[in-house]
Amino acid sequence: MVKTYEVANIRCEGCANTIKKELSEHFGNSVEVDLTVVPRKVTVEIKEDGDEELFISTLRKLGYPLYDDEVSSIEGVVMKGKSFVSCAVGKFNPTKEKQ
């Protein structure tokens, strides 16, 4: 089943590259990041039990919680810092699209 999630802290193509790269190991090329809307949307194909939890926990680890997740003030600051680093990594290590 293909699902779309609203995700916080995504600002640019660098963020999208990091998200795609980190999630591609488990989800392959099914991960799409829509930078044209706010809040940003990430679409992924959920195939197995546990995929959704893995998807959400991986995003949070990178500093990109779901838009409607309740996070404390401190946790929010930490996630923004993580997402800033993830963004920078994504800018310097872009994913290569298969054509």
C-alpha cells in the first residue's frame, strides 16, 4: 500500500536526498519527497508489517518527525539540529536517480 505522510523540518533537496538515501535500503526506490507543498510530503510503499514503524523511526532519527507528532520543546530543537546536519549531508552526497 502506498502511503503519504506530512513531515516536518524538510527544507530543500539536500533534506530530500538524505531521506531517500536512508530509506532506500529498506524501501528501494519507492520513496518520494514532495518539496512543492507545505508541510512537505513523503510518499512510500508499505509492504510488510513493521514497515510503517521503521519508516517513522528512521525519519525521526534523521530529525524529520511527522508533522503532527507531539514533541517537547527540547526534543524539537534537537530534531531541528539533526535535520540541519542531515540536510547538509544530503547536499554533499546527492542520491543518483535511476533513469
